[in-house]
Amino acid sequence: MKSVEELTARFRAHGLRVTPQRQAVFRLLAGNDTHPTVEAIHAGVRAEMPTVSLRTVYQTVHDLARLGEVHVLDVGTGQVRVDPNVEEAHHHLVCTRCGRMDDVAVEAPAPPATPGFRAERVEVIVRGTCAACEAAAGGPHRAPGGATVRRTEHETAHETAHETQEATCRS
Amino acid sequence: MKSVEELTARFRAHGLRVTPQRQAVFRLLAGNDTHPTVEAIHAGVRAEMPTVSLRTVYQTVHDLARLGEVHVLDVGTGQVRVDPNVEEAHHHLVCTRCGRMDDVAVEAPAPPATPGFRAERVEVIVRGTCAACEAAAGGPHRAPGGATVRRTEHETAHETAHETQEATCRS
DNA sequence: TTGTTCCTGACAACTATTGCTGATAAAGTG
DNA sequence: CACTTTATCAGCAATAGTTGTCAGGAACAA
Ligand SMILES: [Mn+2]
Ligand SMILES: [Mn+2]
Ligand SMILES: [Zn+2]
Ligand SMILES: [Zn+2]
């Protein structure tokens, strides 16, 4: 992602106004490689500016995405993730337990020649279990400040001996 | 996916009861390669049994998933998709406009050796535009019975000359 | 048949995200 | 700096997809 100054200039050049709230979002994202959720960004921004609303963070993230300064990713963990690294092509590891997302260098296969479909980009998601969740595999736990991946269902009693664990290890 | 008879036996073997509603879902999924949404399954089932509730369809789909008879996929189109093809490994084309999802044969890259992460499976998503949406690219339209991909945001006036189109071509 | 367990259907609740709106603040102009 | 013109802010309401709850009713086993 570009620097806060560059983003400020770019926003103005596009007729967008630059407010302290937006700059706080810029600062939080610059050099952030944790793929934070919007909620996480909001929490971080509120540490400095306690009145900023979640709505404002969503707006700013969308504006950044429109300018191509971040990617908004939905990998099926229930919340979108913001990726400020748009310069270098890369893919992701996704922890199926806590939703944690890390960059990974794998070469994507070439988009296949498919009649009736114009391929634009190829996304690779490596799903698995992160170290923190692996360590906590014994039973559910909850890291401080972490949110929990949506992983529920009524399913009264039978519970056919499949995953039931739940853990969180978001940084 | 297995046949309706096999699924019936398998459900019973696992202590799950087999009702007309569940069999209607089985029937709708057997040999279905459209990756229907739960809502679409519901609509299809209601054509024969108008009283079946959406909740029941969700339950049945989840039970099928737990037995490994279907895969429930979330590719970020706002609704989960049900894939009855669990026998052969494959990946997907996803239309960014209408959410349509088709099978594609691409070889996934080998899961990289990443310390601190136990990779379990690699998912490849080829995003692009399907033929129907390509044809309708001139302006928004709405196919009969189709649902629309969530693609909105207030964003008052400025509209920085980016995508605004919206189209639907779900079968 | 009878009892037990599970499923159904209707509706409420929940979560992530977006819509709405008066008040406010950023740019632009002199 | 004073002033005008917009775009943004914060808060709250609304929405969509999915899941929780629970009182009947149906399916299976004996
Ligand atoms: Mn990344
Ligand atoms: Mn498929
Ligand atoms: Zn994890
Ligand atoms: Zn399409």
C-alpha cells in the first residue's frame, strides 16, 4: 500500500476529502500484513479516535478498494478481510478454525481456456490449521480480543463425531 | 453424489431419519451440477412440496455435508453453494457478476511447505465473467427468478467511474 | 401398537454489512 | 481569514443470509 501522504494526495486528486478519521485508517493499514477485518480496523482506529464509527471505516475501506489501494477479500470466514498488499501478486493461507490469513507464495495455475467464460484472475486458497490453533487443539479457547468464526448449527444431539472445536488466534 | 437410495440408507445408518422432505432434497441434488444456493434448493423442493421450510433445507444440506455427500462452498458471493460432486477433485469458475459457478479442471499447486501452518487442502477459484453476463454487459438486467449478488454501497454521488453494472444469469 | 427419538415448520434472533440523515468539517475562492 | 460549496461523520435503522428455539408430529425399533 502507498504511504499515508500518497494516499492523502490520491484521495484529493479523486475529489475525496481527507479527514483525520480516514488518515487514521490509512495509518493502521500501512504496512499491516495481518489482513484485518473491518471490525479489527475499527477497533484499532478507535484506540486513537474513540468516536469513529464502524460505518466510516467501511466507507474508507471501500474507497481505498475503489482506488485499488487495498483488496477486499472474502474467503468464507464470515467477515471480509482487507489486504493492503496490492503490489505483489500472492495468495493466502486461511486457518479454518480462527480465520487467520497469511500470505503465501504459490504459483497459481494458468487460467484455463474455457469457452463461455472470460477468466480474469485466479485465486488460490490454502486451507488448514495455524500453529496457534494447532497448539490449542485440545479444546475450545478464546484469545483476548479475538472474534470467533461462525461455526454453529443447532444439530440437536447426534453430533456425528466431526469437528466441534472452536478456537481463536487472531493477532 | 450417491443415489437417493444410497443416501437414504446412509442417513438411517447414522441414526438420521429419512423424511419425504429430505428425499426431495436428495432428488434435487442428485446429478445437479449447478452448485445451487440453499435458497435455490428450497425453491426447487417447494415446487413439489410447497410446505417445506427453508430451515429444513439448511438442516438437510448440513447433514449431507457432515456425511461428506456434498460440499458446502462459500466463494464470497453472499450465499453458500452446494456441490454434490465430491467424488472427483475439481475447482471452480465463479462469475463475479451473477455468482454463477461452474466446475473447471485445473491442477492445484502443491500445498507449500509452510512452517507454522498445517495445510489441508488447496482451493482454486477462477474469477471472471460468464457468457450470459458478458452478453448482457451493456446494462443491468435481471434474469427471471434470479437473485442478485450483493454489490452495493451508498457512495453518494461521485461514482469514480468504476463498476456499477449489475447483472444476473443464474440458471 | 407404543414409546422414544428425531425432524418439521414457523418465527424470532443474530451477525455482517449497508441505507439514511442532520450536523459538521474539508477544500476551494477570494 | 471569512465564506461557500460540497463531501463526510456518527449514529441508528434496515437488510440478507443463516441459525436458535420449541411445540407438535412423524419415523423407527421393539
Ligand atoms: Mn495478502
Ligand atoms: Mn463443483
Ligand atoms: Zn488458527
Ligand atoms: Zn454471470
